[in-house]
Amino acid sequence: MCIRDSSKAGAGGEDLTRAKFQEQYDVQNMSNQQLIGTTKDLIKKQDQHIDTLAGTVSNLKGIGRNIGEELDLHNKLLTDLDAGVDKNTQKMEKTQGRLQDFMKKTNTNCLYIIILVEVLILILLLAI
């Protein structure tokens, strides 16, 4: 087990982590068997923490994969939507062009005459 604090490495001081370990477990008064047992317990706890971290990392990997798949799906949907919008925009522009051509071809005087004729027909129908 490595009990080093890289921030304290260098000239002269006792390793902080080692001092805490010695304080917490009173290693000076332990027999070799007790020290080995304590070390094995610490390694077991470390392994449990590492297993927990591995599970968490695995979960995060799955979540990341799901997010990636969801992004791919949304990207495809947005691409399809964009294509649909472009298609409908072209149709609208074509329809507007045809409407403008119709408006140019149609004489406004002709429209006034048609409206007048329809009003006269309506009056005749109401009078009968």
C-alpha cells in the first residue's frame, strides 16, 4: 500500500498520510500479525470503494451512451424537419409566384365589373 502525499514529497518532512495512518491505527503498539490484518482490512475497504467507483463509472458510461443515442435521434429528427421545412418553403414560394402572376394577368377593372354583376344578381334575387 502506498502511503505518500505527493504535495509533501521532497526535502525533509514526514509524510502526512503516513502520520495519520500511524495515529489512527497506533501501529507502534501492534504486532506484525495485527499490522498485516489491519493492512488487509484497509486493502479490502479500498477494493470495495474501487468496486463502487467502477460501478459508478459503468453507470456513467451507460448514461453517456444513452445520451449519445438520444442526440443522434434528435439530430435525425431535426434534419428531417429541416428538409420538410425547406420543401414547404419552396412550395409556398412557388404558390406566391403563381398568385402574383395571376394578379398581374387579371385586370382590376375586370374584377370591378364581376363584383358589380354579382351585386346586381344579388339584388335581383332579393327582389324576387
